Amino acid sequence: MAVAFLRVVSPPTDVSSTLCFLEAVREGTRLVSARHEGGMRRKKPGLGFFSLHMDFKYACVGFEPENRGSFPIRSSLVANPAEVVMSSEQKVYDVVLKQAALVKEQMRANGRPLDVRPDLVVPGTTQLMSEAYDRCGEVCAEYAKTFYLGTLLMTPERRKAIWAIYVWCRRTDELVDGPNASHITPSALDRWESRLEDLFDGRPYDMLDAALSHTVAMFPVDIQPFKDMVEGMRMDLWKSRYKNFDDLYLYCYYVAGTVGLMSVPVMGIAPESRATTEGVYNAALALGIANQLTNILRDVGEDASRGRIYLPQDELAQAGLSDDDIFAGKVTDKWRNFMKNQIKRARMFFDQAEKGVTELSQASRWPVWASLLLYRKILDEIEANDYNNFTKRAYVSKAKKLLTLPAAYGRSFIRPSRTSRGLSKATT
Ligand SMILES: CC(C)=CCC/C(C)=C/CC/C(C)=C/CC/C(C)=C/COP(=O)(O)OP(=O)(O)O
């Protein structure tokens, strides 16, 4: 069951004490349960927080004053939707639903399963485009060798499109992580975003943008995850602490979950799959989150040396750890226990992702299995290093990588399940 936090703005000053009430609706169902998170009986107007254990999406918030004479019961303040603060998971799930709906719409419009639109190759541009894609392939081969090898099994159109997406993500990441990162300002990111809008409108700025511009015209790829990735880079410019997992989850969605959402429309869902489109998108999102959490756990020491701690502050405190412990970089039992829980959570996201890989079109499964298995192994290596991720970088040896490839290849033949293990198509 999801937990949502609602921000509630209390009513005008003439009410001395206010009792908040909640009514939550999901397709006609009323609130399941609501719990006060503190501060809800307020003497002064201001903010309060409700924590809701819910299986519904929207909630109305209102106030019931103790002083009934001066404030009409349950009528005066129904929260403006803008006042309702959803959990990151819910916000991101809304994006997933939107992406899935877009793909379904395209499939209906095309009258065929999700696939390429070869009709969109503009005459006379074939040679230039082919050079642009080749360049994207070279970049992908240089920076993500294993993944690149996997993409070679895909159909040529899909492979090239994945390279173009990869290159755009890499360039975006380099803005804040690359050699010129110290000069990057929010307005530079704004310019990068308007360039993105231009390429989605068919006006690419350079050769590599041209490849992505072509890709987004060929496949039902939406701009939202791309914009969200730029948002993640903006966040990285000012934020170096994450108060809880919800906060960190949003960051992981921005910088990595988005990649999953960008990739599915290109990779394609197997025609025989019984999974819902949103189920597959959700699994793709989970893979991005799992990868990013793994990346964070591997790089704790490196990030700390840049003054950054991508770990939930509340969980650190619960484990009896502070920022200073991270900067000191000592592996203690407290740290080991904390890490065990973080690793467990990352593995849960990998497990969720696994359910979706099988639903992808057959040729797309191998590279995804390979990257999933390899990235998950980094968690094993952190354990093997006795949780010393301060001074030791966990990495998967060449030999282990080589052993993983045939295993991934073998898994790519697992057919979409008839019941789809939690990802099944709605029967309506
Ligand atoms: C599971 C389903 C249904 C589909 C797959 C959808 C995909 C392709 C998801 C992958 C998402 C992904 C690759 C996210 C990027 C995550 C990440 C942390 C990348 C790290 O990149 P680098 O910083 O280059 O990594 P290294 O530091 O390890 O080199």
C-alpha cells in the first residue's frame, strides 16, 4: 500500500483550533485510512501534514473547526489540488500512466503493434542520418561497451534509436558531471531544454540531435521523460542532501528512471505479451531506479569527497549515523547494517524490473538482461568488500562479466508469461 503525504494549509486566523479532515476518493471509494502525522491540531494557521495509507490516488482535504460557531463545518476549505502534495512514487506513476496511454494511442492510430514507422525517412537525408547514427553508435560503444554489444542483436532501427537516446542522456549527464560541469548554470540547462524542444519539433541543432530528432519521429517517444532528466540535472546543481527515500526516489526517477521510460517505446513490447503497457513501463522505471540506487551505493566515498550524500537522511539518523560519519568513511557495524538495508531495497527494485524484461520484444531482451544482471552484481561486490564503499570501488571483473553474457542470452529466450506475474493486461 502506498503512503502519501498531503500538505494542508490551515484556514483563516479567526479559528482558534482546527481539526483537519480528509476525504479521499478513488473511483467512488472512500478513504481507506488516514493518520495524523503531527501538527494537525493547530493553534495557528499554517501548514500541517497528513500521512495517508492509501490505495487511491486523489484526496480532498478540509477543516472541521472545534469552534463550530465561527467556521462552517466541512464546507469552507477544500484543498486546491495544488495544495495536495503527492508522494514521489505517485507523481512518477502519473508519468508512467501518461507514457503508457500515449503508446496505446499511437498503437490504435497505427492499427498495429508498437513498431517503427519507416515511412518517416525523409528522402535525401538518408546518408547524413546514417552518419549521425553511426556517430551515436561510436559514442555508445566507447562508454557503454556491454550495452552496445547487446544492442547489436536488436533490429537496425531499434538499435540506432537506442544509441541516439543513449547519446542524448550522456550529453545531458555530462553537463553536470563532465569537464565543464563547474560552469554549468540553471540557464544553461534551460537552453539545453529549449534545444530539446526544438529537436522534438524537427529542428535539431547538430548531428547528434538530428539522430534523436529522427528517432522521436519514428517511435512513440514522448518528451516528458527527457524534460524530467533535465530537471534532475537542475536538482543536482543545488541539492546535495535527501531528507528521506521519497526525496531520493524522485531524484533517481529524474536521472535514471526516465531512461527506462524513454527506452520502452523503442525496444517494443512482445506481441504475445499479456502484460499491460503501464506494467512494462513500471518495470522499466524500476530498472532505472535500481541502477541508480546501485550507482549511489557504489559511489558513496566518491560523492562524499564532492560534499554530496545521496542517502536518505532520516534512515541514516535511524541507524545512528550522521553526515560526519560518511565524511570520516569508517566501516562500522552501524554502517554495515545501514548498507544491508539499502542493498535490500535496491534488490527489490531489480526484482520488480525482472518481471518486465520478459515482456519486451525478443531482440531487446538480451541487452536489458545483460545490463540488469551486471549492474545487480555490483551490489554483491559491495558486500564482498565488506561494505567499504568509502575507499574501495565495487566492480564486476571481466571474467564475471563474460560469464554473465551467456546467462543473459539464455534468459532472453524466456517467453512472456501467460499470466505475466503482476503485469497482466486488464480484462476489460
Ligand atoms: C525492464 C524493462 C521493461 C525495460 C528496460 C528499460 C531500460 C533500458 C532501463 C535502463 C535504465 C538505465 C540504463 C538507467 C541508467 C542508470 C545508470 C545509473 C546509469 C549509470 O551510468 P554511468 O554513470 O555511465 O555508469 P557507470 O558509472 O557505471 O559507468
